[in-house]
Amino acid sequence: MRCAAFALGLGLSACIPELPILDDPCAAFPDPGLFELTVDTPDRGKRRPLVYVPEGSGPRHLVFMLHGAGQGPRDMEAISGWSALADREGFAVVYPGGVGIIGRIWNATDKNPYTNADDVSFLDQTAALASDRLCGADVLAVGFSNGGSMVHRWGCESIWPSAIVPTEGGYLVEDCPTGPVETRIYHGLDDATVPYDGASRDGVVLPSIGALTAIKRGDNGCTTDPPTIAENGTASCATYACETPLVVCTLADWSHQYPGGANTSNLPFDATEDSWAWFVENRPADAPPGGSSERRLP
């Protein structure tokens, strides 16, 4: 078992143990807390996402929280609020880390000059291992910035995510071979890094949120009816009438930061709380123990 030391706020250190293999992964977890999960990838060797497991028994939904460029798993575990919500709701949270030549970054497009890691395969391997060890059900993939771009790609190229929540992320996908995926988007009007109205960066075109919405409406089988609008403080969320759920939330006075957890503690909206409620709402009441996603059915 590998034990990694990390700095805590008081200058102490603690050890993160490997996520154990249990005789019955659906039974009550014997030692809840934060773990590492060793994923042996063919192109980047061993990668070790963090996994937070609360008290309780399975089946457990799995939430993946992908960091932005230059951040890491610990950053998102600290600010996103997903671990605290997991304690209340009973799901497990996976905090994977990207790799690159200039720090942690996700390969959200084949045109990325900073990494050629096969991150879709890495996330698939991680989901399979975590699901086996934790009696996993459905997978909700959440990402911030470059991580938001990556969950778009993962949702389009993999059958693992049942739903995705990209926040402040550019859409860099050219094709969706695995079909539509439940999608809830958050984007700030004041985001200068990934502008709401689109941009071109290093030869890569970032479509506007309006253009992205049109793409997703086509992918998800939406009607031409106007969306239902729900206002929550400075957040305005448009729910479209679609075969596969689609919600687009526009955040006034919001720049390039994750729109939930510690960052929105004094605001009426919280992408962490709100997207989890949306995800649960879309799970059928008669879902089988292993999850309701039709994307993974043979």
C-alpha cells in the first residue's frame, strides 16, 4: 500500500491509504474518509486520483470532480464542497488529476499542445475501478475550466458518465460517438478566460455559450420550444424540452472560478448543491441497483 504525505493547514502531515478491496463492496464502508486509487495506465504509468467515501452502504453514485489547468485534486476537494455533500447524501467523490508538460492539465482536445495523455481511457479505468470497489451506480462528471472541457469530451467519447456538469469550460468536441448525455452547464458572463461570447485561443476556437447551447439542443433531441427559466439570485437557468435533459445556467457578475462550494457560500446559487439535486431528479425511481444509465447497457 502506498501512503502519500501531504501538508495540512496546521503544518502536520497525514497519510492517504489506498482505497481497499472489500469482500462485499456494497456493504457499509468500514473506514470512511479520503483514499488514493492507483490506476495503472498504458501511456502514463501509475496515476492516483483521490476518492472520498462517506459512511453508509452501496450502491453508491460516483461524482467525478475534474480540476482546472494548473490546479490539482486537493484544490477541488478543498473548495468544491462535494465531500461535505457526500457525507449528507451518501455518494462517493472521485478527484482525478490531469498530467502535462507544464503542470496538471486535461487533454480535452487532440489539438492540445501541452499533453497527449489518453485521459478518456484514464477516466474510464478510474470509473471502472472505483465502481468495482464501491458498488458504484451512476456517474456524474463535473469539471471546472479545462476540466469542464474534459467532461464534455468524456461524455461524448465514453459510456461511463450518465450526466455531465461543465462549469466555465470551453467546448472543444468535434464528434459525439457515444450519443447524447444529460448536461447541465454553468457559465459566467464576466469570464474573461473562457468568454461567454466565445473566443479563439492559440488557434483553438471556443464557441459562445449560445452556439454551444444550439449544438447540445441538437445532440440531446430538444424541441424548438423556448426553455423554462428559473432565477436564483444572479443565476438564470434555462431548462430545455429534450429527450435527454439539458440545462444551461448563465451567471451574472461571475468570472472564471468554480461556481459552487466555498466560492458561493454567500450566494443563493451553488453549482455543487444544485447540480446534485438535478442529477438525482433525473434518476428513475425504479432504477436497478447498479444504476439507471442506459449508456452502459449492452
